[in-house]
Amino acid sequence: MMKLLRRIFPHPHLTFLLTVVWVLLANNGSLNSVVFGLLLGIIIPFITQPYWPDRPKLRNWSMVVEYILVVLWDIVIANITVARIILFKRDSDREPNWVCVPLDLRTPEAITVLAGTITMTPGTVSCDLSAQGHNLLVHCLDAPDPAAVRDEIKQRYERRLKEIFE
Amino acid sequence: MTGIFEILIAFFLIVSGIFGFVGSFGMIKLKDPMSRLHAPTKATTLGVGGVLLASIAHSVLLEGKLSLHELLITLFLFLTAPITALFIAKWHIHRHEQPQDLPDAGEDELWATHAVEQVEDVPDHSAN
């Protein structure tokens, strides 16, 4: 029975996501769009199955919610900080800096989410990975103390992602 | 009651306008190319986010029907914006930074952009 379910839903998260995206696109909650969304959600993972050799296991769903809330909150705060830097700080007083963040994460999906988060929170942009993927290069708009930025990224984001993905 | 809703919607629109403006202003004010990259990432978060919140609030509070496909715009922006930024940054590193100017890459010795073999016969556009 489980095997049959696995065959029909090789990637249950993707099925769920595709259905939700379709319903949002149609922008009405009618049974019509839910059924068609489900149909897409079943067919697309089934066809693309060979391209997902191993999928990330999300372990900690409450942590996913916490992570999203933390990131949204940080985006608001960082926006205000960066707006203040742009409007009120003289360009010569600003200290742009490169920061190297050593990664404890190993799964590619987790590193992708971390890099994306760093870019979307204003003030930091993730620029490059080291050759073997052990370090992340981050550019900061104004960072007199690069070590503090590195520690904050590791504390706030990487620790939570490690609990989610690994 | 409608008045309060309209004030709320106007508030979201003003917030997004302010951050959109600051983002664009940053493009002019900041001088080095890597710092300029920070400006658009801000416009796409609170700048666009404010308009989307206002749009959701308008359809829910004033028109009385639930419209959530604005969330999709947020989703797609969060998927695409970091990739654009990453590629611009990689281009900058490829063209304008030497390995010794960047911080130490630890045990991997080089950052990925420098680790690829440098092609010599690519025309140099860095002067323009």
C-alpha cells in the first residue's frame, strides 16, 4: 500500500506546492481549479521523477514556520537600517566589506536557501561559493565588524536551516 | 469603517513608495558596483511587498473577496531575485576582483568563480 502511494506521489511536497500554486494562479478556491491543480501536481512529479534522484528531507516543520517568520522580520528591520545608511550616511563613512562565512551545511538545497536568504535581507548579498562549497562569500553594504556579520548569519539562519534540512 | 481601511491601504502604498525610492536613490548615491547591487534587493522586498499587501488588503477589505495570487509574485520574486544578484556578483568577481583581494576561501583555496580556468581571448570590456 505504501509502495503504491510512493509510486503515485513520488514527491508529495511538490504535489502539494504545485496544487497550491495552481489554485493561487486561478485565484479562486473553486473545486474546478483544485481538481485541475491536483491533476498537475500528480502528473508533473510523476514525469520529472528521474530528475529528483534524492530529495531533501524536511525534518522540522515548526522550525520552517519559525524560519520564515524570522526572515520576514529581519527583512523589515534590515530595510529600515539600509534605508538609513543610504539616506543619512556619507558615502565615504560607509565601510563595504567582504565576509567569508564558513558553512556547516552540506546539502545543496540548504546552502541555496541560505544564500537566497542572505541576498533577500538587505545589506548583505551572497556572491560566491568557495571551490568545494565549504565557504560562502558575502558582500556587506556597511560592516565595520565583519566577524559580527558572520556570527549573526551563522546564529540566526544557518543554525535553523541545519535543524530543518540535516 | 471604510475610512480606516483606506488609511491602512494608503499606508502600505506609501511604505512601498518610500522604499522603492530609497532603492533607486541608492543606485545613484552608492559609488562602487558591489554596493549598488544592494539597492535593487531592497526594492524587491519591502518596495514590492508593500504594494502586494495593499492589493490584498484592498480586495479583502473593500471588495470583499479573497485574492491571494499576489503571494505568487512574492514567491517568484524570492526565487528569481537572488539568482540575478548572484550572477551580477559573479560577473563582477570574474572581471574586477583578483583572488588576493577577496577574503581567504579557507581550505578550498579559491572562490568558485576564480577556480574555473581563465580564458585569455575574451575581449576586455572593463574599460567601458
